[in-house]
Amino acid sequence: MSDFGINEMQEMQKRLQNKYKNIWEPITPENGKNKLLWMIGEIGEVIDIIKKNGDLKACSDTKLRENLIEEMADVLMYYNDVMLCYGISVDELKQSYIKKFEKNMKRW
């Protein structure tokens, strides 16, 4: 299987947003906070799976693992919506990520 990166996710998210543009709120800076709140809700669903079942069972039980991965995909979908709302490019994210990584590598 090939790598699955942010560029591909963003393109898929744009297609999804375009398909439901008359139903979903538009991708604009004004709606970015709403997307963040929805993302937090999805993170809560990830946490609930682990909290209710334990770390090991969430990883080893086939059905729970499927649910965990699906909720993580939801988190990433909203994450990409947030990037789109605020016009954050993949290159900008990459540069910031590298900078933060290098800073953390020197931290302790």
C-alpha cells in the first residue's frame, strides 16, 4: 500500500465538501471554530472507545479496532476541514511541523 498523505486527504475532503455544499456549512474562516468543535467531539469518541474498553482491547478486538480507526478518520476529516477553513497549505504545515520537530529535538 502506498503512503496516504495530507495532500490526498485534502483533495478528498474538497470533493466531499463540494458534494454537500448545499447541505453543510461552507469552508470559510468564520466556520473554522465550528469545525474545530466537531473535531473535538470526534476526539471524544476516540477517547470513549479507549476509556470504556481499555488500551489493549481497543487495539486487539477487531470490532473495537475498526471503530477506533473510523473515529480517527473522522478526526482527520475535521482536521483537514480546519486547514481548508483557514487556508493553511500543506507546505505551510510541513514547514511549521519541521520547525516544531527540530525545536522539540533540542528541548531536553
